[in-house]
Amino acid sequence: MVTIREIAQKAGVSIGTVDRALHNRGRVSKATQERISRIIAECRYKPNVFASHLSLAKQYTFAVLTPEPEQDGRYWELPMRGIRKAADELKPYPIRIWPVHYDKYSEASFFRAGEKILKSRSEVDGLVIAPVLSAASETFVRRIPPALPYVFIDSYVPDTSCLSRIAQNPYRSGALGARLMDLLVGGMGTVAVCRMVPRDYHIDDRVNGFTEALRFRKDVEIVSFEADRKTDEAVFYHLAERILAERPSCNGIFVPNSLGHQVAQLLKERVQPGRIHLIGYDLVEPNLPFLKEGWIRFLISQRPDVQGYQGIQLLVQHLLLKNPVPAEMNLPIDIVTAENLDEHVETGPQERSDRPADARAARPSGRRAVRK
Amino acid sequence: MVTIREIAQKAGVSIGTVDRALHNRGRVSKATQERISRIIAECRYKPNVFASHLSLAKQYTFAVLTPEPEQDGRYWELPMRGIRKAADELKPYPIRIWPVHYDKYSEASFFRAGEKILKSRSEVDGLVIAPVLSAASETFVRRIPPALPYVFIDSYVPDTSCLSRIAQNPYRSGALGARLMDLLVGGMGTVAVCRMVPRDYHIDDRVNGFTEALRFRKDVEIVSFEADRKTDEAVFYHLAERILAERPSCNGIFVPNSLGHQVAQLLKERVQPGRIHLIGYDLVEPNLPFLKEGWIRFLISQRPDVQGYQGIQLLVQHLLLKNPVPAEMNLPIDIVTAENLDEHVETGPQERSDRPADARAARPSGRRAVRK
DNA sequence: CGATTTTGCGTTAACGTTAACGTCAGGCGG
DNA sequence: CCGCCTGACGTTAACGTTAACGCAAAATCG
């Protein structure tokens, strides 16, 4: 490992000068500056991040801007879990997480949250943003100082200078849903798609992917149903009632958001098992029992916990470890069924075991042993 | 942050004594030892890993014991990719990866590889093991010095004092395959299961999961076909020929290892599309075109890259960051189809982008933009 | 031209941990 | 009783980086 001291020696200056040159702190003549830069490049000098942080003793604060955790059926708890997991793993690092939540149905609340972060600019070193309110997000992102790195999760605002974006392609996830639905209904029947106003671009793309992928299937009829979330809490429960009433021939329902459980509830009450095939999104808690019992056949998951986890990891890679980071991460589109549900909820990145070694060995697995 | 100096002050000793007490280096009276331990616990002292490693300047070497990367249709390249990815991300850490491969069909070669590692005991600080040869692995693992932490990937030897094990439940993955097959064949027909001698417990468990999950389906007949890998390279291609000849009514084939492409090849040559539904395992390269074209309907993936990646990460968490690690990680059972294939192969953990910021922005995505 | 600022550098004390080394008292054998 | 050993500590110099401080010489100003 080549150190700052060797660089100094080769350049015929002191380490202080090299340090100033490295961090553009000025007080270095142009000639020496260039000489040092050349030598640094030649020797492939990489600063020792351990020594650096030991000396700096800087606290890094990462703000996390997401909707209230309770919204979308407690969906927004999941990214926060991943974020906590990352913070846990990175315990030895001087990192602080600052969660700032907003009401995903109120632009005003979003701007208030954003303002709070920008006002504390000097104390914030990185940002994880879920730009659910797309128009407002765009405005906000433009106001982020260029030196402040930010990472999008869930979706993203295009053409920004974000450090990275971590999301799932919603169009393709819809197309995958279509493929599964096609399989479930055996290539024929009437499939209902549930929509909600106010519209959400991200969700719309899922629907587009779904309908376009099924268009080539001549024997599958697609009908769209729409509800207004403002009317009541159980929007999709009531929407499902309408579907049953207006389309008795319906044998498949596609729910492009996390509210599949509302539809499943109605199916469980009114329809015989296996007659209407339901595909939903997201491993939120209310969905799980219905998936296990078969009222929901497939859930498409976008690994929100991984998104949060990676968001923090990328910031650390960039700021603390000075590593290059991928400009985008397209998370896999996960298909979850009753059969592989356990692995998705139990051993997401949130799970940690703090038990001592002997307790581990003694622990009954409850699961099938691999051998013997 | 509480430092060693504060501990020393509170205990009324010097930092040297505290350090000796911390690392059991002796030369500390019993009374002082206990006093220091008590204070450390009270203050919740955590050593600063930055300072620690700066002072130690220790190189950590992690040996990786897996089959030759080319075996199983280059399957074993995949964990290595994840391992390299981890090493990349952890570049600033003083870490060295030492890959040691063995022929998965030769116990002798496995023991030779193991011996090589044990002989360099003093230079090895951690171990990642894929215990494919289960009997030999058991013998080997018992010989690992207790102080040397090791992590299993792919499968594991039960009742060992491994640091952790990272694997997928093979039985459950087979059950999931059964569910998908049931869907594909519409609940009726003849399904062939391909097996290979010599037997592999891990693979057997997949088959068990598959057959047991389908047993309750009275209209689905399961037939087992077996081939000897020693006979030729294209074992499963020829096995598929036998299946077609002996069971013309067959409408589904389950391949519990990574050789699905051999069967797919024959289907492509002899059978009309959509007549025989094929489910295989693992995203090895030869499988990919067949999945895209539909000759393979589903591939079950166990994320070998993530397994390798996590293996290294866990060792680092344990040894370098002194964090507790989970005793086991049950990786999700991934269902891969033509629709979500891209996300699985493109943006596995191996992908990194080293391009500068401006190149990123200009880069054409080729994929559908999320918004406008 | 003297006074003051600026430029360009060198020096040094941290940051927290580690381990080699020094020291001093008590114990033990001869 | 002397020499030697060892147990139980304290001291200190690293590890590599950072930034405050110091100090000349050069540049600028009145």
C-alpha cells in the first residue's frame, strides 16, 4: 500500500502539501499541484479510509424521505426495515439515519418534509428518496445542492444527477403478472384490473405492462374497474363487489398495488375457492394470510427492504469507502406464492441472530433438515 | 463514543493494561481483569474498528472451497462472481480471496483441496465452503480448527459449529416446482422427473419435495427416469429421448439440476412448442436462451451469486466489524421466467458501473423509462 | 519604502488501538 | 544476601490521514 508519505517524498514536498493538494485546500503552487497529481496517478495511490475516518471522526447523517410507514397497508415500513438493517450492519461506522416521512396524498406535506431536510443541509451528508409524488419530487430534487448525493428507491425522477436509483421496472412486472394470469385462467376468460384515483404513474405502468402483454391473447377479455380512494377505507373490497355484480363471468383479478387483501377478503366471503384467480403486489402483512390460504395466487414483490438496505449501502460505498457505485439497480421481479413465502418474509435482510454459538446449534429448526 | 482511555481512567490503570485485558494477553491480575471487564460492560465499550485495523494492518485471507467453476454447466462460476463482487465492494479492507477448487466427482480431489487449506492454516482467517461431496465434507469440517470461522454455501453439513450457513431449502424448492408444474399441465397428465447417478442428497431433496407435493394430485402421474452421468456428456439429452419414446403421453418434465438445457434442446428438435412443459434449475448460461424461447417454462434459482457474496460479507461482519451474524440464511426460492429473466442476470450483485457521472446520464437505457 | 497581506510550504498534534518495551517490586534458588 | 526470574503494570512509538498552526519569502498597499 502506497501512503501519502511516499507520495510526498517522491514529489519532494511534505505530507501537508500533499494533503492540501489531495483535497484542493489551496496553498499549493500550480507546479507542485501538477507534480503531485501525476505521482498520485502513477502510484495508483488510494487513501486509507480507516486512517482517514479515524482522523476526521466525522458523523455521517443520511436522511430518508419516504411516505408515512403506515401508508399503503404499512408498506412503507418495509424499506425502513432494510434501512435499519443496513445501519445495524454498519454499526462500527459513524452513521446516523434521519427518517423524514410525508403523507403520500399531500404535496404540501411532501414539501414540508423536503424543506426540513434542505434547511439542515449542513448536517445531512446523503439522501434516500422515495419519489412517490412525482411532480413534487421533481421540483424538490432540482433544489438539492449538487454536492449532496441522493439515491432514489421505489421509483425515480428521470434525468437527474442522482447517485443511483434502485427500483423495479413496473412495466415488466405487469407483463410478468399477465403471464402468470394467463397460466392461471388457462388462456381464456374475463380478467378484471383494479385501478384507483388519484392516478399514480408507477402503478399505471404496471397496468400497462399487464394489459399489453395479454392483448395478444384473443380469448382473454380485460376489463378495467376504477375506484376513488377518498370514498372509503375498504376501496377495493367494494370495487370487488362491483366486479362480481357487473361481470359474473370474471375468473381473474389483477390488483396492481398492495391492496390485494381487500379483494381477497371479499372472495373468501363470497366465492368458491379456485374460481377467481387473484394476483397482487407486495408482501405487506394483510396480504400474507390470503396468500397462504390460496385466495391470492401470486404476489409480485419488489423487495422494498432490499431497496432501503441498498440505498444506505450505496451511500456508504460512495461517501465512506470511496468506491464506485452502479448508476442503477434493477431489482429482480419476485414471484411469491404460498410455497416460497416463508423464505421471503423470514429471511429478508432484516433478520439477524444474536444468539451465542451454542444456542444456535441447539435450536430446533422447525424446517426440514437438509440431510439425515 | 467511549474509548479505551476512558475505560483505563475509570479502572485506575493504564491503557496498556486495558488492552491486555481486552485481548487476554495475560500479565493482568485477576482483580484488575474483573474490574476492567465490569467497566467495559457498564460503558458498553465497543472498540473502534478503524483505529484497530489501522494499528493492526493485518491482511485477512479468506479461502473459498468450491467445485471447479466449469462444472455443472459452469454453475460454479456464479458463486465466484458474488465473491469477487464482495471483494470489490470491500476493496478498502485488507482482504484477500483464495479460491481453492475441487472436482465434484472426486473425493480425493476434495481432500487434496482441503489439505492445502489446512496446511496454510496460519495464513487463512476464514473459510467459505460448498460441501457438495457430503461425506467427504463432513470429515473435512471436523478437522477445521475451532478458532477458524467457516461459512457454508449451497448446502451444509448439519450439527457443525459453522459461523453461518447460506442455502436454499431444496425440499421446498421442489414443492414450489410441483406447484408450478401443476399449473402448467392443468392438473392432469404425465410428468417425468430426471435423476442422475451418482446420487446427490441435495438434489434428491428437490425431487422428494416435488413428488410429495404432487402426490395429492390424482390426475397427475409421476414417472422417474434415471441416467448415469459417466455414460456421456449429454446425459439428459439422451434421457429425454428415452422419456419421449417410453412415455409418449408425457406433458411435463422436471429437471432438478442445472442441465435443463439438454432436455430443452431435444424438445426444440422434436416436439411442438407448448406440448411438454419443462421446469429446471439455475440460471446457468446454456439455460438462458431456452428460457427466453419458452422451451423451458420456469427456472428455479437459488441465487448462487448472492450466496458467495453473503459468504464473504458474513466473514467480514464477524471478523472485521465484530458484528453478530445470523446463524443461517434461507435464501428465497426464486422463480425465473422469460419475463423477469433480465433482472436476474443483468443486475445480480455482480454488476458494477465505473463510469463517470456524465457518462451515466447520457447512457441510453434500452429499457422502458419509468416516466415520460 | 515600510507595513501588511498573501502564497507556498513544513511541522505537529491529534484520532483510537496495538504491542513492543521498560520498570519495579516481590519471589525464589543457590 | 545476591542474582535472576516473573508478575503486574506503565510508557511509547507506531499505523495513515487530517488540519491547525507557524514561518519565511513574495506580493500588495498606502
